[in-house]
Amino acid sequence: MSVANYFETMEYGPAPEADGEARAWLARHGATFGHFIAGKFTAPHAGKHLTTIEPATGKALARIAQGAAADVEAAVHAARTAQVAWAKLGGHGRARHLYALARMLQRHARLFAVLEAIDNGKPIRETRDLDVPLAARHFYYHAGWAQLQEREFADQVPIGVIGQIIPWNFPLLMLAWKIAPALAAGNTVVLKPAEFTSLTALLFAELSAEAGLPPGVLNVVTGDGATGALLVESPVDKIAFTGSTEVGRLIRQTTAGTGKSLTLELGGKSPFIVFDDADIDGAVEGVVDAIWFNQGQVCCAGSRLLLQEGIAETFRRRLIRRMSTLRVGMPLDKAIDMGAVVAPVQLERIKALVETGVKEGAEKYQTPGAMPAEGCFYPPTLLWNVHPSSTVATEEIFGPVLVAMTFRTPDEAVMLANNTRYGLAASVWSETIGLALDIAPKLLAGVVWVNATNLFDASVGFGGYRESGFGREGGREGMVEYLKPKAWSGRKARPKASPLPIASGASAGFDVPPIDRTAKLFVGGKQVRPDGNYSRAVLSPKGRRLGEAGEGNRKDIRNAVAAARAAESWARATAHNRAQILYYLAENLSARGDEFTRRIADMTGVSSAKARGEVDASIERLFSYGAWADKFEGSVHAPPLRGVALAMHEPIGVVGVACPDEAPLLAFISLVAPLVAMGNRVVAVPSERHPLAATDFYQVLETSDVPGGVVNIVTGDRGELVKVLAEHDDVDALWAFGSQDASAAAERLSIGNLKRTLVDHGLALDWYDKAASEGPILLRHAVQVKNIWIPYGD
Ligand code: NAI
């Protein structure tokens, strides 16, 4: 078409970005890449390569190495070798390196933006204006944390070598999200990019070496899922993964019991809720950003449109009109809205799911207009009148497909929004701030945007609730994921327990027996008999029978979990109220201090003075959590976008706790109190060997106004009960202390609903050492952070 024609028709002409520099970079490498290990490209050991395709044309773009075990080993070795010196460099030294990486990204912004668009298929408009600037911002922000680390994270140390596995939807941005905090904290990295989109990671590695990053600090091993699996099994200290929930589960299983830390950022099916008083045109634009940004290949895409009934029809009309103006085209064309889907396999998946949606009765609307003939393109799609339980409303489509349904009342909106196994993000649209801020806390999602969507910043944590994974990226909480408490490093394995004593035989003559007391279980605020009606003898170290404790089973745990779930109002009790109850517990424990002292001395064989010390430490610990209850608060972030983000500390929900045998009262209190202080409800399994301090505690709970169901106690076999708790899908988190077996079982068996776990891996904690077992060190595991973005100022 001539320019005159364009004036005539007012149609867009192509405005392609030049790709010469990116193609020249590929040519310089002969379009074939090795792994980037110890500061240079290294040929793959097995000599195998994969071909990476340009999604918009279907043409081969480059060959990347398929990482084998020896490659992963070499990379982990390089990272291990570099880690000590990297940590020793200190915060300021690392800050300067991160700053240099940010500058390097900005210097080469155009090259990165073009290469990313070619390799991934996403529009240059997005890579240029979002992916690359946000990646640079991540390095600047984390250069800041490195600088402040010695002051702000003084009680933490780096974890070591981190294995990071990232997906193809934001290849460069995910690299930045992963490596910036890891390096800032003093760790070194082996990164495995997604097989579809490894090129910007390789470019980044090459340019970071040029920017002076020491060899081995960042290593990139390419390859498919098999290479990823090798990295997971390698001797790294932590795995950080972003990708599908399915692979996330596998990784949880493989790492269970190994002592490796793990963070998972998985899928979503995020709701986009529009109330009838919303700015409709604003919300329609929001939908465009929610689901057609990056071809909908966004883990937090607003893929479920929930419309209040009164505006549904108007909204549908305006949305369809807006869809007709969207342009799908070549990624390097600066005037397109949507580019290509990443790969044929994803395109087929999207097509199949849309067909399913239509078969399930949805009405389908698609953006009309020409799409490039070749390549992986799919038009913006709306599925209208979708049933909340249909496949397309529950499965992550990971493509430009929006499913719509309606609701009548705010309560119904919340119910529909939470009707998913995921919990990554949510978007709420209403001009009534009171309504939006009433809904936000009720949404089970790690991020909530009010009158906005898909906002990201390095200073604001990102990550999910429920099956969207655990851990946060960004913000202070993201840094903590790459550090471990100093007080926990250098812990020794718990000494092997001496064999259980044998009950001593009858003494000569007849004794008057003590009045029999069989401790029951404590469920829903009441003492109840164990379901199986069995109990076990509790003996002193010398074999004297001290009493009997109920033998809890699967049914008892189920009842306790149901009671804990029903005590949901505890999550909404004010922090002041929770603090008062914790102080009251301390007061009532103190009143019965002598009795508890005798009990501990009898059960464990320690001296009375030592037992008294344990009781006193327990009283102080309760006091301490009374103090923390209204002080371990969230914060307010001021990202460089219009608005603020409230980082709220929310309780996780129902938490299972298995306690160790050492310090049976103090350890029990140390684990239960932080959870209760933060609004969780607990199902606790006390020390298996010395349970009577916890069962004596029933009466303290009963006299201290703790609402029924907030603390439930089931005595019995730790191993068995941990297993039941781990497999129970209505338990949201599990803290398993006391043995390596319990730790491993908690991690391995909790994949059903991807519980957050905190375990001791059989390493003993010093329960008297406050630095190791009191305060934020545990409190941060007792909350999940929800970031609520709200408009503020101009
Ligand atoms: P995926 O989860 O298989 O791939 C993500 C990364 O994990 C890639 O680097 C891959 O090589 C690696 N990987 C695959 N199998 C592995 C294993 N067994 N052990 C270790 N690493 C492994 O995702 P895929 O197959 O590319 O996409 C499938 C679906 O996953 C998408 O349709 C979407 O629903 C979801 N997904 C979600 C993402 C998110 O950001 N939450 C990103 C990518 C995909």
C-alpha cells in the first residue's frame, strides 16, 4: 500500500523495529550456543543441541545446548567455588555489581527487547516498555538491598548455591526476578531457562561477564525439562521454580527430605471482578491488559471475568467493540497489540481448550481481522456465559482466552472468585473504595489490584496462596527467601533418642495406686476421647508410669482439622484481642507453674531447677508472642507507579504442628504461639515421648478464653499423625519438628494442596535461644503476605 492509501483508509501500516543487531549477535555465535559456565560459553558434554524456533515465523532461530548431568555438575561446581568469595565481597561490593548489571541492561535495552520479541513472539512494545525496564529496575532495587544487607538482614546469611528454573513467558524478566535477589544476598546461581526461550538469558550471561561479574557467580545451563530435573537433583542448596503446577509438584516431591529450600511460583486462574458501579470503560481497558497482554501467557492473567449482573450486557458490548480494534501481528511491528503464542504445542492446547469451552456451552467471540498466515497466532477470545465449574473456568488456559460469568451480590463475587485451587492474583473494579477494600481481604490471592491489573514492581512482593505456590519474589520478603537465619546455621543433628524405658514392675507389697488419669485429646475446645479408644503409657526415664495419653488416629486428626476450620473467626479477631489472650495464657500458666515444673521433671528426668527454667521460658515466650501479636505487621510500598501497595500479613489458615521431644512444653509453646498470634488455627501433635505437659495445658487453654477450635491437640505417634496431616487437603501449612522422617514425610506428602512446610530436617533447635526460636524467625512462616495495590495520589 502507498502512503496515500493509508491516509485514505486510515489503516495502520507496518512499523517494524530493526532486528539487524540481534541477528548479528546470533550470527556471531554461529546461531549455536553452549552453556555459560564459570564465565564463558562451554560446549555441552554430550554434544547435544535443541533447535529453538521463532514463533512468529516457524523458522529455526538458533541451536541451544541440551544440558546433561556433567554440564549441570560443572555449573554447580563453578557456582560452589565462586560462592565463598562472592559472599565475602560484602554488601557494598555486590551492590556495585548489581548496579553494573542494571546499567548493562539499560545500555543494551534495544538488543534485549528485539531478541526477546523474536525468540518469544511477544510484541516489541511490551519487551521495550515492560520486560526490559522492569528487569533493569529489579537489579537497581536489589543493588540497594545488597548495600543495606549487613544492616537490614544482620541476623541472616546467604543460603549458598541456588538452582533456578524459569518459564518462557517472561524469559528476561523472570531471570531478573530470580537472580537479582539471589546474587544480592550473597548466593551464586545456576539458572536453567525454558527450552523455548533461552536466548536472552545467554545474552545476559555473556554481557554480565563483560560487565565484570566474576566467573561462576551466574551460570546458565540450557535444555529441556530433563535438564531441569537434573538441576533439581544436583547438590544445590535451594531450588526456585516458576512454571506449571504439575512440575512444581514434582519438584516438591524430589526435594522432600533433602534439606534443600524451595520456592514455587506456579499457575493461576485469577478473577477480574467488575461491580456495577465501576468505571466501565476503564475496566474494559483493564481487561485488555489483564488477558491480552503477552498473549495471555501470564501466570497472574485476569482470565476469569466476573461481572455484576446489572452491567453484564453493557460490558459485553463494549468489550466486543474494543476487541475489534485489537491488532494481532508480527512481534517486531511496533503498532500491534498481540504477537505470537510461544510454540505450536501451546497453540494446540489453547485451541483444544476453547473447543471444550464451546462444547460446554459457552458463546465464543474472537477479534476479527487478518493474522499473519504463518506462525503461532491465536486471536483475542472471549467465552461468554461460562459455567463456574466448567473446564475453561477452572483450568489455566495460558493463552488469550477470557471466560466470563456473572454474579449478583458482593458475597457471591467473593465466592466465585475463590472458587479455584489457585490463589495468585485478583483484580477488583469499583468506584466505591469502601466496597473494593471490603472485598480485597476476602480474596484468597497473593496480589490484589484495585481498579488496575498486572502491575509489577521490584519493591512489591509477588507470589501466591494455595496451589499457586509458596514464597515471594520482590520486596523485603523476596530477599528473605534467599537468606537463612544465622542462628539456624551450624545446627547439629538431634542426638539419637535413648530407647524407650520399660515400665517398672510391681514393688514388694501392695501399693495404693494413684487415681487413674488418662489424658484425652483436645478438639474444638473440649477434651474428647480418642476415636480408637486406645491410649499409651507415658513413662519417666526410669520406666515409672506417669499416666496415659490418648492414641490419636486419622479420624481424630480429621475432627481436629474440622474444628480448626470452623474457628475461622480467629483470623478476624483483632490483633489486640489475640495479644490479650496470649498474655492471659502466660498468666494462667504462671499460676500453675509448680505443677508444670513437677510434670516436666518427672517426664524428662531433668532437675527441678531445669524444669522450672523451662516453665519460666514458656511463660516468657507466651508473653513475647502477646507482644508480637500486634507488632508483626505489614508495610506500605511506594512503587514508581500511581498508587501504593499495602503488604498485609495474613494468617495462612489451618496449620498442623508436630513438636519435638526435647523441651516438651517450651517447644510446644514456641511453635503454637506464633501461629496463634498471627490468627492461624492449629492442630498440634505434642512430643510423642513426653506429651503430658501439653495435655496439662488443656486446662490453661480452657481458662484463658481461647476460643474453641483455635488450638487442637492430638497425642499419639508423631510419624503417623504427620502423615495424616500432610495428606489432609484442608490443612494449609505443616510445621514438622522432631525427626528427619517427619520432616521428609511432611514435604513429600503435602503435594496434594501444596502446603507451606517448615521442618527441622532432624537438626536440633536450641529452644532456649531466643535468636533461634522466637520472634520473626518463626512469625514470618506464620503469615502469608498479600499485596494490595490501591490508587493513591496522582
Ligand atoms: P513447565 O512447567 O513444564 O516449564 C517451566 C520450566 O520448567 C521450563 O524451564 C522447563 O524446562 C522446566 N521443567 C519442565 N519439567 C521439569 C522437571 N521435571 N523438572 C525440572 N524442571 C522442569 O511449563 P510448560 O510445559 O512450558 O507449560 C505448560 C503449562 O504450564 C502452561 O500452559 C501453563 O499453564 C503453565 N505455565 C505456567 C507458568 C507460570 O508462570 N506460572 C509459566 C509457564 C507455564
